[in-house]
Amino acid sequence: MRGVIGFGLALTLAFATTSARAQNLSNLQGIYKLVSGEKGDMPVPSNHLDGIVRITKDTMTLHDKDNNEIYVIHYETEPAKDAARLTMTVTRSSRPNAVGSKAHGLIKAQGNKVTLIYDLKSGEYPSDFHPKGENQLLFVMERTSEGAK
């Protein structure tokens, strides 16, 4: 479960400002802490949220509490009105069976918080920010002072 959660966490990370017409993710780069998470209708335990996520223009890297690299995820976004579609692929991981894993999700930014939801199995994009079933994970991240621009 921790591997699945880690993949989700790395995805959850980026803030930007929301425009009236489209989700603006141009300011996604930074360092984020995981604030909360859900898998289906269950909360992710707080001890699974103890890492940080570093986001660059096309990569999210999840580090554990000891700053060990857990996941490196290449991502692409498609802007939309209320949230952007997100396609993610694990390119490197301390968990070899995760390399090559793909997920589709939605990401939105509001102030210094980013909300990410993704589906691990279906190949479909979630329809909203409410996880449906155990294959959908939702994470909320908050920019750290170290990651502030």
C-alpha cells in the first residue's frame, strides 16, 4: 500500500493560481509537503504522508522522511477549466516493480495548495476530486517555505 500511496503523493504536488477560464499550472515547480490523502473512501494514514515532493517542469520526485528518493515520475498536463488532466509515468523508483507504471489524473491548484487525484488501474481520468474505489487516490499538498518562489 505504501508504494501505491507514494506514487500518488508524488502526483499530488503543485500549486499555481487559478484563472477564471483555465487552470494555470505554470507555477507548479517547487517543494511540497503532503497534507492529506484518501484511497477510495478511507484516509491515508498520516505516517504515509511524511515525505516531500519536488516538482520541476515535467518531473515529480517523491522523497521519504529521510530524503531517500522513492519515485521519479514524468508528467504531462492538459489545461482545462477547473482542473488539468495529468498523465504520469514512473521512470525510476526504489521499488523496481513500479517502474513503467502509468496513471491518469486531475490536478488543481488553489493558493499554496495543490490537489491531485489519479486512477491506478482503469486508464481513465477521474471525473472529479472524490475518489471512487480503491484504485483512485487523492492527495493534498502544500508548498513549503523552502519551495516558495
